[in-house]
Amino acid sequence: MRGEDNKQQAMFSYVSPEKRVPTDHPLRPIRAMVDSILKEMSPQFAKRYSDVGRPSIAPERLLRVLLLQIFYSVRSERLLMEQLQYNLLFRWFVGMEMDEEVWNHAVFSKNRERLLNEKIAEAFFQRVLAQAQPYLSDEHFMVDGTLIEAWASHKSFRRKDDPGDQPSASGEVDPSRREARQRNPSIHDRSRGAVI
């Protein structure tokens, strides 16, 4: 029997984010490791904040969400907050409830001097790196090429042993290259230091 496509949304959810994240998810051991580091650093955070005034976003949450930004290559803080708005995995990792309101992206700018540009953030990331060292390898390096902006087309690259690149015995460059330069004056010879 075909199920119905009901449009009414449930008002309550009885499943916690903790139960929604699979037990074998790679972020689970990372979160446990990060939580232990943040617990050790709690006295350092306490020194940075006043005992009076309006409560700020917890520094632990800011650092956790920055780790997610690194892990998932989120290119801006604005997009990071958008992900935090609807991504349950992100909410679970940061320690937010399902209905909790997401803070404004400007919080990062306001906390940059107090927390992110200071040695505290560096100490946090160094501790995370030290604990993650057994899982790291120097045998290979991967880059997501979709995130790298192209600086040149594939037509602009030439082999190093291409005779058209080298001046002849008379000091002249290949005539076809000279014609290309005349058609497009923005093309320069690599021997003078500019990229073709």
C-alpha cells in the first residue's frame, strides 16, 4: 500500500541529537578528545571573561564550530552559521539543543581579539593536533581541487622541454609565439619573468 505524503510537520521530536548520530561516526571520538582538551583549558577561558554582564557564547562552542569549519571546508563564518542552523550533526558536535537559536556570524569578529587571535586558540589547536598525531600520515597529501581558484587555463601551460619556449641560437623566440604575442599583447615571454 502506498504511503501518504503528509505535509503537516511534527511539533515535537523525541529523539535527541545524541541518538541521531551513528555510534561509529568519525566525529564521535574527535568530540570526546576535544571535550577533554576543553575541560583542561576551562581555567584559561575563565580568566578571559568577566563575572558580571551579559553571558556570551561559550568559547568551547566557538572552538568546536571552528573545528567543523576546518573538517568540512566551510568557506565563511556566515555559511558556517547557516550549516549550524539545519545540520543536526553540526549541532550535536557543538553541543546545541535541537531548538536552540544559532548565534550571529558577527560573534566570531567580536571574539577574535579575546579568543581566536590569542595564544589560547593556538594552544587548543596544538593540543588537538598532538592527540590526533597517531592518526596522521606524512605519506600523502590530498587537496580538494574544486575549492582552488583557477589562475590559468590548461592552454597556457607548456612543457619545459618545449622548443617554442626557448630562444633559438639567434636569440629569437619561435615565430608562432611572436605572432601570438602580436595578437594578444597581454601574453609575455616567460624568460622575462611574466607568466604566459
